Amino acid sequence: MIYAGIVAIIALIFYFSSSSGSGASGAYDAFAQCLSEKRAVMYGAFWCPHCADQKALFGSSIKHIKYVECSTPDKQGQTPICIKEGIESYPTWKFADGAKIAEILSLQQLSQRTGCALSLNN
């Protein structure tokens, strides 16, 4: 229960730090919003370099992606939601049809998988 609270606090810090700033739109805001609307979820860990690479593909638009933190703060365990979802490696994408893909996906792959149009915001 304590871990869940700590993870929630970390998630809130990440959310507010990634959504604060100039307020300018990211290049892929509409695409990222569409992914979330289509129930695409990224599962990852704060210490995972591949997760950082995946997030970097979205730039500041990452704030629109449904992201679930799987690591406990001590990096030694996994959160209950990720255990329940059967997440075994990071990043893992889960889609509305229940399919899971455990690797870095290009924006084009995500577009093909979800039907979300990949275009830069104006």
C-alpha cells in the first residue's frame, strides 16, 4: 500500500513536470491524443533507457500518452497493476484489442497499429 502511494506521487510529479512550461503544443500532440483515445497504453520504468528512448520519439507530446509506471521506487519490484497486466519487459505497449508488444515502437508502427494519423501539429 505504501508503494502504491509512492508510485502515485512519482506519477503526479512526472505529470506536472512534463505538462508545465511554456504551454506550447508538441509536434505530435494530436497523434499522441489519438493513441490515448484508442486506448494504447505504454508501460515502462523510470530507470529504463529504452523507455526514455520511446518517450523521446514523442518529444513534449509524451504528456498525452497514457503511461503506466511499473517500477517500485527502489527499482527492486513491480507495481501491482503491471503484475496484473503481465508486463515482463519495458517498454510494453498494450492496445485496445488486448495485444501487447514489448519493444520500442516507431511512430509509424503505432500509427499502423491504431489507425491514428501521423502528422505534425500546426
